[in-house]
Amino acid sequence: MFSRWSWVACGFYLVLNICSPDASGGLVQSCGHIIPESPVLALGSNFTALCILNESCLDFGNIYASQIIWKIKNRLVPKEQYREINRTVSSVTFNDTSSLATPLTCNILADGQIEQNIYGITVTVGLAPEKPKNLSCIVHQVSRFTYVMTCTWNPGRHTFLDTQFRLRYSWPEEIFPDCIPKDVNNSCTVSDIQFFVNTEIWVEAANALGKAESDPLVVDPIDIVKPLSPQNVSVSSGVLPTVLKLSWENWISDTVMTLKFNIRYRIVGDTNWMEVPSEDTASPRTSFSVQGLRPYTEYVFSIRCMKEDGMGYWSDWSEEKTGITTEDQPSKGPPIWRIIDTSHSPAFWTVHLIWKALKPFEANGVILQYEVTVRDKSSLSSPVKKYNVTSTNHTLQLPEGTYEVTLIARNSVGASPPSVLLIPASNSKPPVKNLRTLPKHDKLWVGWTAPNSYVLKYVIEWCLVSSSSDCVIEWQVALGDVQGIDLKGIKPFKCYLITVYPLYADGQGSGQSVKAYLKQDRPSKGPTVQTKKVGKAEAVLTWNHLTVEEQNGFIRNYTILYKTIDGNETVVTVDPSKTEYTLSSLTSDTLYTVRMMASTDSGSRTGPDFTFTTQKFGKGEIEAIVVPVCLAFLLIVLLGVLFCFNKRDLIKKHIWPIVPDPSKSNIAQWSPQVPAKHNFNSKDQMYPEGSFTDVSVVEIEADDKKSFSEQDLKPFDLLKKEKSTSEGHSSGIGGSSCMSSPRQSVSDSDEGETTQNTSSTVQYSTVVLNGYRDQTPVQVFSRSESTQPLLDSEERSEDHAGGADSTAQRQQYFRQNGGQDETNTDRPCFERTKQITRANEGDLVGFVQLQISGQSSQPLGLGMEKNTQEAALSSVLQTCTEGQTVRPETVEENPLSVDEMPKSYLPQTVRQGGYMPQ
């Protein structure tokens, strides 16, 4: 066995052996070759190839056929298809060549590792040509004297090989050169042809796998001619308005062949052609008059020709030429209709006459004007009114009645037959029945059932319904025997209002209307829903109808869809005529989302979402709470007012204390210049009932007790003792009286004080003096509780004349009782001074009012006897309603005469801060 390096050397040798040139410059030899060489194979057939090795390669490298491998386009062929014939030949077999590709190579695998190509071939797979079929030829006239023949055939299936076709033709005694097609394989043109001689024509196809010939065609070329179309065509109008004359030239000589013609024509703007009957143009000619045309109508004409006997082919159509017929009088009157407006006055009509312009084939010319005649049939004596109008409408002002309107159209030739319209006073005739619509092939069919009476014709009105503009009426007339008509020009997704009127010989029936769509679509937008009223468990929804432009069809229903944030959606269907709906069974104080959907026959459209929140309380619940609370509050206020009214005096004393008016004080009556003599009877009162509203005790202390005897000071001692025992009960000087503020009284310990500020309180004291002759009088003080200062007119600033002789000034003060219990402020303390009577005499010596000031503290009084003094003192003591006692205090003073009495008894201001009795 060779080593690895020996196999490498062997492979290098093979390469050199295959590629090394000899001395002459060519290849010496190859190690092998394949047979057959570059074969052409029929598709689907069997094929076997042989690879033969050269002996020279075998001697050097020990290479054998068993080491050969086959490849197709570098793809290894399975070894099952190999066959080793001998040590130098190997074959491969393919049962179906459809899987065979190029190239096919023979290779050597040396030492199982090194692969070396020995030889390769190109394999071509295809099909043999089929027999050409459907051979046909046509002779084209190129010019007046030049003709060429073109033949065509069916080449058959694709062969995948290079296949050559040849057109061959011959006479019985002469064969012409073959016609080889260029760039095509199914036609060929021959320029050398001869008429009036039968020629045999056939097609031959050939390739590497074989050849085939078509069936021969034997024909005289004159019988397959396609002549040129007529030239220089012209159209001219004739004498009659329904005739046009055509003229042309033929480009083929009558000696070669005679021709027949075909003439076609149509109205300008129309796509449908009409032809002159072939028998009318079957003979040779160069002109023809076309009859039966419409007056004043433009036509388009075209002509073609072919061999008279029908052999051969029709020429192409000639160039189109136009012509117009002359005018004629209109063939019919314009259709007329009316619109009656009675909005201004039912007894006076505004009649809008409208008519349609005649179609061109009806007008037969240019309409110059319209003649309108109006005849009042309800009054035979009324004159006939005539109007000349150039437009297609006219407006009349007519009183209510029956009228006959006649319309005539006039052109340059004459007038049309009249069109008559009867305008009855009322539409009392029967209408049509069962009016209906149906879309048909982009047209809207309107049908109805005829009434029982005979109908001359029907008028069909229709208009486009719009929310932004008026309905523009269009109309057309149908014959009386018709019960349906197609409306043209109807747009899809638009709503139309259609009305049908039957017209009778003696009147008019009432119109029947219906709305219709040619085609429906879903709405352009959905309804916008809002809330009209929201309650606790219900909500009233409202919306506006979609405009007719937004509907795009008939709204069949509305659908309301509502839900909470986290709840399921609830669906409610609503009639399309409604614009309001109430949602019930809602949850209170809850946010809802609602939207609305409008549906037609072709689909639905949903509007925008809308949210609302139900109320927390229902209707009347808040009132049921607020009204009782308000009533309770009003009741409490009323009870409070009644209570305050009943306790007004007590409240007044606490809040607004009574302040006596000094100008109305009785002190002006108590202090005259000369005290009046009073007759003190046991039955009379010294002071009237109610003259004292408050009484308190004034303590008067003498600065110099030595000037008083013990007997004179006893009453004061008695009063002091009594005061000390009732200190906590008596109000004292300045004490609380009723609703007044508590005040401090003058006590024994205050004797050293010389001044006291009483600017905030004014104290009035009445001193009742009762004495006789040299007896010391008893001084009783009654105090007023006023807190208002005296008027300037009542104040007295002069001092007493008799006070200058006193060796020591005596100061008397009215002080508030600091020890007064505040609980006693609410007790009423109104007291009256009892009658003061003498024990032995019926006359009261006098009353004086003392004012104790910082400058003069000398007491003044009248001399009274001691027993009378005691009686007066005892009568002054009064018992308070609360058990308090007014204690009189006696002051020992030197008695003065009447002349020595001060001239004024009014209170005087104490500049040091208080008031003292004078």
C-alpha cells in the first residue's frame, strides 16, 4: 500500500499528465473521457454515459474504474446508478432526464481522500417540435398598387431547444424562396405575391430532436385581400331636416376588385352606433344619403369596405366625420308643472309655473321663447292672460280658483304642440296607493298602485332633503298606463323626498310622499348624550337627532350603553323618535359613564362618552331633614323670646341698670329754701308712696366727740351696734340695691381718711331732723342709688357760712360697703320712710337735707325735743323685703336756729371726690 506521500505524487502526476503540453503546443492526452460527447436528450427519456480511463494513467498511479465517482452540477450521483464495466470503464444511468443538469463530470478519488476531475460534458434536454397549426394568410393593401401577404400559425409547445420555423409557398410548377421569421416564431410576411393564381403555403419547424410540417394552405391571394378604408370622407346636410349626405373615395381599382360598403353613425355624445342596412350599400359607390335622422342634431359618420362577393376581409373604419341636420319645428310641448304657495293668504295664491326644456330631438332647433297662456275656468268672462318667457319658469299671482295653463315652445321654424296644465281649486281626486321605492342598478325605482279612475299621466316630484337649505324640487312626467319609473341622478347616502301626483282629465289627485335612499351607510357620527336631570336612583338623558346629512340612512333605533367604573355595561334600546330617556335603578352617589349609538340598516356609530354622578340624597330627603331642624330652631328661638319677654325686668336689671334722671329727682321737692311746715298726723305720710325707691343708711361721725354729750351719742352707738350685727346683710352706703353694683360703706375705721373719690357714684342722702328746742335732733339719712353725676345747675360750690367757726373740720364720707355679700345684689330693697310723728305735738319741726363736704362738715338741723327725736328715729326703721333693716344713726350736733339754716339743700360737689349733704 502506498504511503500518503506516494498518493500526493500520483495526483501531481495526473495533473501534469492531463495539462502538460507536448512539443507542438497542444495537450498530450487526458487520463479519460466521457461518451457521448455533449448529447441533446429528449425530456423524460433514459440516458447512459460512460467514463473511459486511459491505460497510461493506470500504469503509473494504479487508478481503476472502481475509484470513479459521478457528479451532476457538483452534486454526487448515487452509487446505485454506477456500473463498473471493466477496470477502465465506468457507466452511470439516468432513468428520467428531467432531473439531469449540466455539467455531468467523471472524477477519481485517490486514496479515498484526494478527488480529481477526469472529464465533463454538457447535457441539453428538450423536446422535438410539434406540427404547426392554424395557418392563415391575409393580403394587406399598403398603397393603391402595393400588396403584401402576412401568414400566421400556431408554433405549438415550447421545445426548450433552438427550433427554426420556415414559411414555404409554391405554385404548381414553381417554388419560391422560404420566408424565415425574424424575432418571432409564429408569423412571416411575403412581399412577392401574385393575384388570380392558387398558391400552396405551409410551415416547417425543425430542431436537434426532429422536424415537423403544417398542413398546406391553397388559396388565391385576391380572395384574402384587406383593402384600404375609403378616403376623403365628407358629410353635408340635405334639403330635408332628417337627411345627411356622405361622400368618399375608393383606393382600389375596380379592375382589381369591386367593393361593397358599411356605414355607421351616432349622435354626438352618444356611445351607441347605428348602421345603415347592408343591402342598401352592397353595390360599388362613392356617396350615400342617410335618412331618418333627427332635426337639428349633430351626427358622427364612419365607412368601411371589402370585396363585393364577401371574400377577404373588411377594411378598417375610415376617419370619423361629423354633420348636423337642419332645424324643424318642435315635436312636442314642454312638460309643465306648478308649485302653489298659499302661506301669505289662502285666498290668494302665488303660483310658480315650472317646465322642462325640450330635449334636442324634441326641440328640433334653438328654442327662442315660450308662450304661456292662463285662462280662468271658474269665470268665463275673465280675459285670457298671455306671457312671453325666455326662461323655464314663471310666477303668477292668482286668486283662488280653477285655471288652465297652456305652454308653447317656439323656434325659428315654428311652434310646438301646446302643453296643458289644469290647476284645480282643490285636489279632490283620489291619490295613488301603495307608494314604494326600491334601489335598482344605481337607480331608484319608484312604484305605485294606480287609483281606480282613469289617469292621464303622473307627475313625480323629488328633492334632496337637507337641514341647511331648502328642498329644490325636481320632477318628471310619466304616462298614465305606467305604475313605476326609474329616477336618475340620485346620489347614494342621501335622503330624498318623493311625491307622486295623479293627473286626471278634470282635475288632480292629492300627492302621496315617501322618503327613500338609493344606498345607505352607517351614520357619520354618533349622538351626543347629556343629562337633563340627575337624581338619587335615576337620571334623565337627552340628546338631539342627527341631522339628515349625518344619518346616511334611516335611523332604526338608538342604543344607550351605560356602566359604572368597575361594573358591567348595560344596554338599552330606544325608539328613534325619542330624544329623552330615563335611566332607573341606579346606585346613589356613583359615577356612571354613558354613551349612545345610532343604527341604520348598514351599520352603527357610537357617540362620545359622557359621565355623571348620581345624587347622594333623593328628592325630598334633604327637605325632610332641613325643615324639621329649621322648625325646631325657630321653636327654640320663639321659646327663648317668650322667656326673655317674661323675664324682661330681671334681664334689664342685669344688663341695663336703672339710672335715675337727676332732672326728675324728687330732691328738688325735698330741699326748698325754707322748709315747709308739715302737719304730721298719724294718718298722713310724710312722703308719698313710692317717692323713695331705695333707702340706705349714712353713717355720720363727728370729728370732735367732746362737743356731744353722752346722751346725744347714744343713738349713734345704737346704730353702730346694729350695723355691726347686720354688716353682712345691709347694703350700706353705696351697697347693692336691686341691680346696682355693690358699694363700700363708710366704716369706723375710716375716720382718719380725709378725702374719697366718688366721681363714679353720686350718693344722695336725706336727713330727717326732729327736735324740739334745745334737744339734740335725730338725723336720719335716706340714700338714693343713682350712679349719674348731678347736673351743673344742681351742683353747689359755695361753702356754709356757719362752718367757718368750727375749730376742726369734720369730714363725712359715703363709702361703699366692701363687706357686702354679692349674693344680696338680687334682693329687692325698696323701702319707704314711715310717717314721723311727734309724741306730744302734731307738727313736724322741719326737714333738712345735709351735704357733708370736705370743707364744711358741721351738721345743721332744727332744735327738737328728745322724745320727739326718739319717736322719729324709731319710725324711720324699716324692714327690707329680704329681712334687712335700715338702721338710723344719730349725730350729735349743736342745734341751729332757722335763720342759720343754709339757703340751699341741693347736693354740693365735694372736690376731693364725693358728695356730702349740706
